[in-house]
Amino acid sequence: MEMGCIWMRRAGGTNCLVVMKPAISSITPIASFPVPPSKPPRRLIFLFSSSCRLFSKIACSSPTAALSIDDYETGTVNGSISSKSSKVLLKGMRYTELEKWVQSHGYRPGQALMLWKRLYGNNIWAHCIDELEGLNKDFRKMLSEFAEFKALSLKDIHTASDGTRKILFTLEDGLGIETVVIPCKGGRTTVCVSSQVGCAMNCQFCYTGRMGLRRHLTAAEIVEQAVFARRLLSSEVGSITNVVFMGMGEPLHNIENVIKAADIMVDEHGLHFSPRKVTVSTSGLVPQLKRFLHESNCALAVSLNATTDEVRNWIMPINRKYNLGVLLETLREELRFKHNYKVLFEYVMLAGVNDSIEDARKLIDLVQGIPCKINLISFNAHSGSEFRPTSEEKMMEFRNVLAEAGCVVFLRLSRGDDKMAACGQLGKPGDIQPPRLRAPPRFQMAL
């Protein structure tokens, strides 16, 4: 057994014991042991790592289910079968999987292609059997018996003063997620999708991080956010051209379902997004980052947000496992084999923390040898945050230092912040939240 402090407590106080271990940095199971319940209430299991300060809150629908971190690392908890019944969620399958499934029911591959185009193309984006006109009658009957069309239920749409829309969805288990649609000038409209309910990374400047992790989203739940966005808003905002995995959650923590969802989104017979216009963001999970670069042609964004390990350890605890040196050297090595590929570095600017001219010069040195673009992002305030946004004037000064050194750099100001739809504002923290981390002494007076 791994050395270290191990202790037990009851989760929810009644019907489940949890073994707590001080680190989840490796894929070490943290099991829940069932205790016979008097009745089957819904349980929450809290997992906390004192070394990396990662915090997750996992919902167990079964009173006797034994879950491990492995299940949540790989996404195997969330399959393509709807828990309502034995029906298959169609949007949880790649086209090749759908084709095999259709053939297994005695129908030819051509029927699968016609179905696929009605799910994702031809301006139909079907959500029910009645929207499948033109398909074989017997085939439609089979689908009504064995297939489920929707993974999400629309709850509400909030419209910000700048035209940004925040879509609220309810999941089958009653949890909620948020998706943002951002219209831009020049005909580009971006849908920002969530990949998890909450997030385990505990980045100190992010409102979603105050939730902890509830669970991964399935591939179907991720894809359907883009389908819903096109179905609901294309007539209002025009064609939705870009997808960013920058909503709730750490996408590469849910890498199986994220890669699968991205594959479905770029399929030429379906949603047909350009791979270069589908961007998956990460806080810096290095092994998963390497896998993503090997298996996907979609774009990668890395949330950097600091120029020293001291600051990044504080505001992004994942840095304690994969520090700046490891992260950036991995990118240098991996991008040598990606032709004409640039990583996008995201840099949220926090007043008095990471926005000095010295930081700008350090950032120039850090990204040397990495084909990249840099987004400077305005911090979006939220309840309980100790951080303040950098002034627009200072952001421009920071940008100019980078640009003069030859960096490709953009300013990204807030969009949708009056409806809590801006970067870092999604989600709804509960009563129990991850810990705030102590600022290094030299920053404590500035906050």
C-alpha cells in the first residue's frame, strides 16, 4: 500500500464509507464501500487531494455502487446507453459505430447515412422520430423502439446586452450545465461547450472551479450542446462556425468523451466543423495533452495564466504535478511532429498578480520555440473572488510588449459578463466548496 495518511469517514453520514487518500495525481482508485442503507437516497462522495488541491464531488445514483477514480478518469461511467431504458443514445456514437449498429438491426449502411444527416446536417438537427421524414417506415419504427434522440433538456436561455446567449440545460440525472453562444463580427459565431458538471482543477480565479467535480459529460451530452445551439439560434445569430471546449470542466480530464465528441462534430456528413475551428482547452494535464495531439486534428488551447511556478502553483494547482517546465517542454517536443500547427496560449490577466511588464518579458521567454498564438483574457469577476481584472490600458501595454517581440497576440475582452456567461463565470457552486489556497506572501497585501 502506498505510504501516507489514510483515513475513513462516512459520506452523507448514513450509507457510504469513503477511503480518503492524500493524492489523486496518479490513477489510484479511491473506492466507496457500500453500507446497507435503510432506503436508497442519492449520495455525494467528496474526493480531496491535499497535495494537488484537486477537489471532486461525485454523484452516485445507486446506493450500492462502488466507484473508482479510474472510472472518472476514463469516462467509462458514462456510456452511450440511456439510464432511462436500454435505448441507445444516437448522438453518443461516431458514424462508423452508428453504421454497425444500424446493420446489426438488419438495415443497410445507406440508412445509417440518411439518419446521420438528419441528426447533424441538412438543417434538420432531429430531436425526435417525427423529424425523420424520408426514412424507411420500418427503420423509423425500429428507431422508436431502440434509440433515444436527446441527451439534454432545454431549461432556459439568457441573453446578455452584447448578444451573447447562455443556454441552461438539465441532464437526465437532474444536474445542470451551461453552454454559451458568442456572435462576433465578420460572420463568426462560436459555441462554447461544457465537458463536465463542475471541475476538479480548483483554479482559483474560476467560478466553475468552486463547484468541484460532479461528473463527466458523455459524448452525446457534449455533442448535443452544439446541435442545440445550431437548432435554436442559427436563425438569429447566423451560422455557428466555431466550437471551443472552454465551458464547464477540464476537457482533457474527460478525454475519451471529448475526443469522441470532437470527432462527431467535424464529420463531413454531419455538423462538419473544420478541425481547426474546434478548439479543446486544458489547464495542463500533460499525459492527456500528448494523447490529444496524437489522436485529434482539432486545435489545442493551453491555459497558462502565470509566468512562474510560484504563481501558477497558487492559482492553478495542477501545476504542482505538471509544472511550467514539464508542460512547455512537452509542447515543444510534440509540436515538432505537427505540420503547420499552432497551440493557443490563454492568459487570464489578474491585477497585481500576473500582469506586470516583467511578466510579459518572462512570457516571451517561456514560449520560445513553441509555434503559438497568445490570447490575453480579461478576468471576469464573480461572487467571492479575491482577484481583480487588469485595466484595459495595462492589458494593451502588456500586449504591445509581446507583439514587439514577434509574438502573435490578441486581446479578448469580456463577452456576456452581465449574465454570468463570460469566461470563468459558468456554473453554480453548492454549499460545500473546494478550499481557497493561500497566496504567496508577496501577493497577500495586493489582494
